[in-house]
Amino acid sequence: MNDERSIKPESPALEERLRILEETLPECFIEGRIDPDKLRELVGEQNLDDGSERYGLFWPGKHEARARAFKPSRMALHRAPKEGVNELTTKNLIIEGENLEVLRLLSKAYRGRVKMIYIDPPYNTGNDFVYDDKFAESPLEFEKRSGLRAEDGTALQTNRKTTGRFHSNWLSMMYPRLLLSHDLLEPEGLVFVSIDDNELSNLRMLLNEIYGEENFIGCFIWKCRKFPDARSLTGVSTDHEYLLCYSRLDAKLAGIGRDESKFDNPDNDPRGLWMSRSILGLATKQQRPNLHYSITDPSTNRKYSPPENNGWRYAKDRMQNLIDTDCILFPAKTDGRPREKKYRADLLAENIAFPTIIDDVFTSDGTSDIRALFESDVFDFPKPCALLKKILIQGSSPDSLILDFFAGSGTTAQAVLELNEEDNGNRQFILVQVPESTPEGSEASKAGFHVLTDITKERLRRVTKNLYEQNGKKSDRDRGFRVYKLSKTGFKSWRDFEGSSLEEYEKQLSLHLAETDDKAKEEDLVAEIMLREGFPLDSTLDRLEEGALVVTRVESSASGHRLFICLDTGFGRSLTVRSFEKLGIASEDVFICRDGALTDEAKLRIRELCRLATV
């Protein structure tokens, strides 16, 4: 018999971490709670922090910032119909809302599903914004304080150096978001973060802590400025930004293709195409004496010695084997130098390493991308689409899920859509962006875009239109997107009673027991339940009818079971075992309904057939 449980507004990320810990160390749990003494006994005192001084990144507010990542969420994602493109078939998502709250909601359903994360967060220049992360406010308080149009976001404030917590504020903003996003990555997933000199060192230490220093992939220098800055007050033109890259567990970049023009076979060698390369090394005679010796051309008996500062690439035995198999090219002239025949077929990797210097795409290219779509500068300094394509090629495969939770104008999504067209890929994207107001008098405001996310959505509408015009309508590629907005939960949440009247208390109690907001749409409630049960928003939904029952069946390749949702308030009266059999509900499936719709007898019957959860 399966136990009944209730869906509560808990932290999915924290819940999942505790589940993994309990599976690994079940002895440390007593009645569902961690026993610290048992944990200390099992792992050893030497492996537990004693609170003394230690190496690491610390700032005022760090503990509070970590706790914010795992706060229970009392928000939900509600779909905004008719704001997207190809909404019935697309798996791509744009989510309008504060990204920390959104990441909390995605944490269970998308855990381990994202192949690549790219973010371009605020650089903390003193003129950009950091998130204030005040989620306890009512929507009305929020709107009064922040001035944003959305009820569900959070305030954005400039982070001035005069506040006394300039770097701390930025770190406290980034820390919980990076913590949550880490768990969304596949084991071989990669994260790329754009940054400049202001917070490069702090960001690297932050990523070292979250991902582990051993999972550092590289620090890429992007030459973003095409021409020197003539306005510099310091006499220094800062022409670059950075891209920090880390892996979740074990991953590497795809690399770039080799220059195949270097390979030829002028002597009709039966081993195929080859190229010549130097056999000189890098070690002096003092450093590697075994790499300093003479070799002899077997056809002329001429001897050749390496320069004293280099030596040969190979030790004596390996070199002699290459000579014996005709893999060393000896020069025709006495002053020449021997070289190696390197065969194309012997190369272990198809690609060569991706360089850490990116110098062929510039910020001005990003500006051109926007102008080409809008014919005006509705967004300042967007990342170039060509830069994001480079990163996508390195960090994703053609069927990957890509996440960008500082989405801005939507460059990442445009790069995904266009790259799919170029390599016949099927990448999906999730964008998250707070609905920040555009400045009054700006080009965006003049063009009618009063909220940043309006630019993001319109950009992708125009991109998809261009793709249809350029490549035709017949395509099995996903050229669309759906829009979700961060909203208040559709389920009642208990509020502490502050009155003194029994009548008022009973009224509040009855409202709480009503379970759902009367104005909540069934579609929104289903989406909220899906995420809390670990089913992603791109799951397949089917509406089933069996007698008086109307049930939504949810299926996803990310889950080993199915989810059945019935929100009818009176379905328990018509419930039969035969109904469940006709609906195809199996013992491993989860059936969710309103708690008040079931009698105790009905609960017993359902729990014999499948796993039951109530709301």
C-alpha cells in the first residue's frame, strides 16, 4: 500500500539535496532529520569544519545569501497565451520574472537536464543593477517600492560604491543563483559566465567554491572592442572582457576543426594523408639530457643533433622506431633539419583545442544584430549572436537544453535558433529575465518597449519570421517559444491569524481550506503541480475523460513514471477501480487531486492502485 502525501510549498532544491544525502548516509537520519552527532561519527571529526580560520571567499551576508537559495517558494509560473510563436508545439521557454524565484521553481523538474548555461550578469560597475531579493513583500508593497510593472519580480537598485558593501551586495546576489543553477546542469554540463575586471577575481573564487576548483575549464579573453577607446580618462583602452567556464563534473569543450589543407600525400604513402611537423622539443640539455642525442639518416649516414636549448620531442627508442618505419623526413641539404610525417589517420581527436583568445567578433556586431531587427538601438551593448554561437558549439550538442537566466534582449535564444538552422540541430532554450522598466526617453521607450522583456519577445518573433522567410515553412525544427510569467501561487497558503474575533478566524480558516484561489485557472494549477512533482514544462499533456472524471495525464522522458491530475471538487463520488483501469493508471504513477474531494474510503481505494498526493 502506498502512503498518501500532500504537496506543500517547500524548497525543491533543498528537498532533493536532503534526499540524496539520506540515500548516501541513511544512518545520519532519525525520523527524517539529520543527527549531527551521527554525521560527525561517520565522516570523522577531521573532515568537519571546526569554525577556525580557513581559506575561502567570505563576505558580510554570505550565510544569508546561501539560505535564500533554499527558501520555500510561494510563487508559480503561469502561461501567457498568444505572446509566443508556435505555442502548441514548441519546447522553448521565455520566463518573465525574478530569476532567483524562477530557479527555485525549476530546481526539481530540471535538475540534471541542462547541458549548458550561459549568463551575462550585471558587471557591478556602479552604474548597473543588482537584485534586492526582498520576497516577503505583498505585490502592492513591491510595486510601490520598485516601480516595476510586474507584481512578482523584485526591485533593481544601482549598487553604488558609497554603500560600504559594494562587492558584498554583488556577491550576495550572485551566490544563490549560481548555487541553484549548478544542480540544473547535466553531469557533463558546462557553465559560461561573462564578466569584466570589476568582479573577475571574486567571481572565479565563487565558482571555485560552487563547482570546485578542479572543474575549472578556462578563462577566455574576449577582445570585445574593435577600435581603441579614444575617450579613456586613464590613457588605457580596455578592449576586453572575460568568459569563465566551469564543468559540473567531467566535461570538456568540443574544440575547433583542423586545417585539412595541411594534409597531403605527394609520395603516395599507403598510410594515407600526412603533414610534416617539427620534432624539436622544449627542454634544455640540463633539464632533459635524454632528449639530446644525434640521429642518423640511414640513406646518407649524415648525423643531426638538436639545438642545445630544445632537444628532440621524443626519447631515443621512440625516435629510432619512427626512423625505422619511414616516419622521419630527412633533409636533402646538410643545413636542413629532420621533420616528422604525421598521418591524418593517427590523430586521436578530430578537433584541436579551442583558444582562450576570442578576437574575431566584437560588441559592435551585437549592436548590428539589434539594428538589423529593429532599425534602432533599442538595447545597449547586447552580446553578439556570433559570440554565443561559438560558445554553443563548444558547450552543447545539437539536442541540448540551454539556460540563460540573465537573458537581456535574448541573444542566447537567437543564437540557438539560428545555429539549429545551420547544423540541423534541435537545441532548446529557457530564458529568464526580470520585467525591468526601460529608461524614459530611451530608444526602447520611444519604440514602444516599456519593459525589457517586451524587447526579448519581439526580437525572437522577428528572428523566427526571418527564418521562415529564408529557409521556408517546411521544417521539423522548433522555431517557436512559449511565455510564462512568475505569479502568485494558485493554491492557498496559510497566514498567521492576527484578529481577535472567532468569526474572523473561522472565515480565514474556511478560505484556507478552499485550497485554491477561485480565480486560478486549471491550466496554471496543473503547471504548478507539474513543477513541484518534478515534471518539466515541456512535458506532454493529454486530457482524458472517463465517465464523470476529467483527468490530465502528464508524461515526460525525464521521469520514470506518469502524473495524473484531477482538480474536480466532487470526483470522489464517481470514483471506481474500473475508472482507474480505463485511464491506464499504473502502480508507479502518481495521482493528484484535491484533498477535500476524497472521502477516507476513496483514499484507501486509490492508495491500493497508485501513489496518491493531494493539494
